[in-house]
Amino acid sequence: MAKKRKRTDAPAEAAGAEKPDDSASARPERTLFGFKDPASDAEPAASAGDGAAVAPFRNREKVLITCSRRITYRYRHLMQDVLSLLPHAKKDSKVESKQSKGSALNELLELRSCSSCLFFECRKQKDLYLWMVKSPGGPSVKFLVNAVHTMEELKLTGNHLKGSRPLLTFSTNFDEQPHWKLVKEMITQIFATPKDHRKAKPFHDHVFAFSIVDGHVWFRNYQISVPHNEIDKVDKGGLDKMTLIEVGPRFCLNPIKIFGGSFGGPTWYENPYYISPNQIRALEKRQKAGKYAKKVKAKVRRKMHEMENTLEPDEFAELWKGE
């Protein structure tokens, strides 16, 4: 038989001793800009504990770009142009444009580790809607896209390096109303390329221009052209010799609603001047139907006039009939 081991109080002593705290530190609060830095009062404690410096903020923004099924070729080319302008964007398969698109896209964003989404939704193969969404907590903005011109259609002379970081410029009226401030912040986070991104080039050779005209957001992309000759070398701050050459694409965004959640939620803002394309087409049909009704009424009036004002019989009508 095996010998019995002597009992010791080592387990009790080990249980009574205090174990070191191996739990992870609390996760910082997530904001629209990313993860918030820890508070200043927590820095001395962290430095005193392990001596490690606080890591600087790193923008890890990733944008998912996708579209709905049955999208037309022009709108699909526009989506491809936007995808080529954003090196931090990811492309995914088409999503069915039904009531459940919000839940499906939220799951897709979580699987692809993306915090933002540009969803091109095409309806009736005529109307294009663009969703700008921050996931998972929102907000989200729904736009109607008008005046679409792709790079292939325009054939402009401008050209810039693919994957370079753009400069974002906004018109001054973005700061006048709260909903425009929110739209500006979302555009900044989605279209601004993160610093030191693995697919981005460390150059600024083009500009994204966003301007508000008649309640619409107009998008333009310009190349920054600088003379490269040794004689005409531009000094630091010499912007008078720099020129802007449009590259494309072009499109116009008409805001419809701003929601508090991701692809839905409480309505924060609704555009009072928005008119649905279906209403515009219905009005055009009514105008065409009105033209036809006017023609029918004119014919009826002509017949009534002829019946009321009959011509008197001509006495010479049958003069030469017998010959």
C-alpha cells in the first residue's frame, strides 16, 4: 500500500494570504472620437504601479461601405469611387433593402470590426439614399443623393495619389445650426483617413470640399497642384502658387432625417423642406394628365359651340347639282 501523506496547513495559509490583483484595468469610455484618455488623477496611480506611460490616442476608425440589391450601374460606380478615396474603408456584399436591413448591417459591422458605415440604398432603380451611421450606439443620418457624376462620366484632368490622406474643408454655415454641426462631425470621422493607417500614404495631395447650398451638402474632390521645378519651388506658406484641379466624383446630399440610434431610433431632426421623389413624380403625372383633360374639354366646348351656332343653309348649294 502507498504511504499516506502528512497533512499540512499550506493550503489554508495560501488561502489566507492576499492574492495579487491580476484583473485588467477598466476599459476607457468610448466617444465619437474613439476611446477617451484616462483621467489625470488616474495617471499617477498607473505610473506608480508599473511605471508604464499612458499610450497616446490612436484613431482606429474603420468604415464599411456596402449597397442594397438591384442597384443601378451609375450608383454602383459612385460607390466604387467613394471606396477608392477612403483607404480605411472595407467593402462587403450587398444587403437586402427591407425592414430588417438595420439589424443585418449592425451584425455585419460587428463582424467586420467597423465603427462606421456608408450604406447606399437604391429604391425603384431610380432613387439613391445614403446612410451615414455610427455603430453600435448611433447616431445615423439619412440623405437623398442627387446630381450624381462619377469619375468615368466627368473625365476631369485632375489626378492624385491613391491612398493619400485628404484635407477636409467645410463652409462656414456648418457651424450655424446644431444638426449641421452633427453632420460635420460625422463627415469628419468617416472621410478623414486615420494617421499611420497601413493602407494610407503620408501625403496630403487632395482636398475634400463640403459646402452647404440651399440646404444641401455638395461634395467636391480637388487635387492640390504644386509646381515642381527648382525655379518655381514653392516656399513654406506660399499658397498663391498652388492650384486646385477637380478630380471627381460629384454628388449632392439632401438630409432627410437624423436618428439617435444605428439605422433607426428616436428622430432628432427632420427636414421640413424635404419632398419625396415619389411625390415629385406623382405631381408631374398630374400635370400631364391635366394637359390631356384640357384637350378633351376643348373638344367638347368646340362641339357645343357648333351645335349652338349652326350655319344657315346656302341657297346656292344645289344650284349646279342637276347638270
